[in-house]
Amino acid sequence: MIPVIDMTKEYGLVLEGGGAKGAYQIGAWKALVESGVKICAVAGTSVGALNGALICMGDVQKAEELWGNIAYSKVIDVDDKVMEELFGKNLKAQEIVREFTRIAGNKGADVTPLRQMIEENIDEEFIRNGSVKLYLLTFSISDMKELDIDIQKEPDGLLADYLLASSYLPVFKNERLHGKIYIDGGMINNVPLNCLVERGYKNIISIRIFGMGREKKVKISDDTVLLTISPRVNLGNMLDFDSKKSRRNLKIGYFDAMRLIYGLKGTIYYIEQKEEECYYLNQLVTLEKEVLSFILSIYKVNITKEGYHIRALVEVIYPAIALELKLGKEWNYETLYLSMLEAAAKILKIQKYRIYTVQELKQLVVKRVYNTENLRTLPLFVHCILNDKQLIIKELEE
């Protein structure tokens, strides 16, 4: 595959806060590293600051292992089973916070395990002397001001404190750090884009996890390139430090980053496609006689003149399918074809997290369709992309 982003540039990363969702950022970083994208700086808030420190150390495997083996008790002083029961109740976000607060007590959850994890895994000296700049954001209650910290300009020995300071969620027990009280930076600025923009970085990748907090508006100059990696699925609750969910989010982050780097198509799947739109139009209008007759009958379209089937397809049937798939008014034939293919693949429960060519995904759909006992459970538009008269015969016989 050929990257579609400028690989000659060095990029600054923006990592927002979002607690347990942070595994997604490490998955995305892994994809960037494997693809050869050069990182020169990281700006992070809350868990984004913690991940930023890991990224500055450059050890992808260590960061992956840390997140892949995360547990509630590695972040806060709590019984893992109690927390698993809480998140197993399928409560709403506000109810989870209320229950979490009750479990943690009036003083908040003790984050001693988080400090220990930081001290065991973050090498401050390495980061200070490294080539990747680290900026983190927190809010000092003692001084009542937002702090945009360049760690290389701060006194030695304060990195662990600042990482904790940036991560002090309201439900955590808040203790003084080097004499001052701080609160989670996300409460003031959860997406620290300004930390890089104001320092003159012109090539930026923002890795979104949509955590709770305030997002500042930042003016982007015309000569600044801002790219975004963001999830299209729910990453879960920001307090749900479950290792299984964390490994899932690592995987999602990886493939979403690959989508950006290589311009992969698809909204559900990750599809490498090299064809022009005319290819898909040709695929959609060049149907076997039996397939065409079946589709026309299903959509109750009566062709009275020879050659009018193409008009019927492009003017009646495909707009109806686009509406069914909720594609909006700006759809084209590439989008329509891939959306039908993805919808079929999803119904047939084909694995999402790998990169497919159009033909690879289509072949898997065909294989699953032939193994389906009742074809009538599949959407009718499947025949438009498979164009297989044997399947029509099979369905009519059912």
C-alpha cells in the first residue's frame, strides 16, 4: 500500500483525555510507527499526557503490554471484582459515576497504583534527553490557571507529578503535588491542539477519543496541516479499565490510523481500493439477465423498451438502495457499491479488523452467502454486487 499522507514531514501528535479509552491512542501510534510516520512532538491532556510520555520513550511493545494488561486496581486502589460487577450492570454513564463515587468514598479514589505505574514505566531522564518533545496540560487550583507545560523546561523530578496532575479526574482523591493542588486538564482543555499550534508546529495529527471535558476552539492557519484519527464506534466508558476492552480499543486505534495513512475506504471495514468510480458503475449496471430480472421484479419496475434497464437501475433502484443505506444526497457509485458490500459483510459477520481489497471482501461475502441456509434473510441488494445467477436460482427455489 502507498501512504496518502506526506511521509517527508515530521508530525506533532495531539492526544486528548478520556481515561480508559486511551488504549486507542497507543494502537494508532503503533500504526504510525510501523508505517514510518515521523513524530517530533506530543501534546497531551490527562490520559493523553500519560500516553504522550510513553510515545516519547518510543517503546511500542511496552506501551501495548501496559494497556493490554490494564486493570482497575492498576489505576486506583479498588477491588477488580467489584468494578467488574459495576460495569457489568449496563448502567448509564451518570449512574456509573454515581456508583463509582460511592465505592471510592467521599475523599475520592486513591490513585497510588497510578503513581506506581507511572514511576515503574516512565523514564523521565530519557524523555528529557529524547528527540520527541513532550507538552502536557493541567489546571492548578492553587493558582487558578491553566498550565501548558514543556517538560524539558521544568525542574528535574517533576514529570510523575505533572502526569498525575493532568490526570486528576474529579472522582479521584486529590492530593497536593509539590505543594499545589491540581485538577484533570480535560476539565479546562481536553484537546490540547493549541499547545502545538501556538508553538508553530505546521503538521499535526490529532488522535481523538472523545473523552469528557472542554474542547477549546483553535484558529488554524492556512499553512497548517491538521489530520485526524478518530473512532467510528463507541470506545466504552472512560472509567472502565478492563483489559479485554482495552485490547479491543488498541486494535480499533491501529486500523483507524491505517485508514488515515493509506486512505482506506469503508465506514465499517478497512478497504484498499484503487478503481475509479466508472468501474463501480459498470459493475452495477452489467448484471446477468437472471439477476436483473429478479431485481426489477422485487422493486416492481416494468421495462417496456429494450435497453431501458440501465435507466431503471440508475434512476430508480440504486437511489432507493442508497436511501435504504442512509447514504445522503451526495452518494456516488463507488460509495454505493462499497456500502452494499460492507452491509452484506456485517450481516454475514465477517471479521472487521483487517485490511481487505474489494475483491477479497467480495469473495468472503460470496463464500458466506453460499453457506447461508436461508438467503431470504439477506438484503436484496446483495445480488446487485454478487451478480450470481446461481444464487438467484437457489433463492427462488427456497
